[in-house]
Amino acid sequence: MLGISQKELCADAECSRKLLNDFENGIRRPHRRNVERIRAALETAGASFVFDGAKVGVLVDPARVSSRTARGRTMGERESA
């Protein structure tokens, strides 16, 4: 939804694409410092994390949603309707 690529996120978070891929696919959990850097990079890009007990939600300000992604384009359509 933010329109950033894995390559961009990894550069901002100073982590490898393999680590990010493995994390996204549930293959491994990164060390705490890597999780913190990924989270900080996503927050800088416009994501907000909401915690409620054992649940985590991710919010994106509609003004920061990118039309580079299918989900972002769909959200843009909702905003203009």
C-alpha cells in the first residue's frame, strides 16, 4: 500500500532481501534489531502499527497510499467515490 519495493525497504531497514522474504513467508523470525529497523522504515514510509493484546494492525494514512500497488489503486478508487 505504501508503494515501496522490497529493495527500497531493505535499503532503508539495512537488511537483506532474503531476510525480508523469509520473514514475510513465515520461514524465520528476524532478530529484534532487524524487526525494529524494518518497523522504523515502514513507519517512516507512512505505516502506523496498532497493538491490542495479542493482535497487531497496520494502518496507512490514505494520503500516503501509493497508486503503484493494486491495493493502493483500489483504496484511491474508494476515496474518490
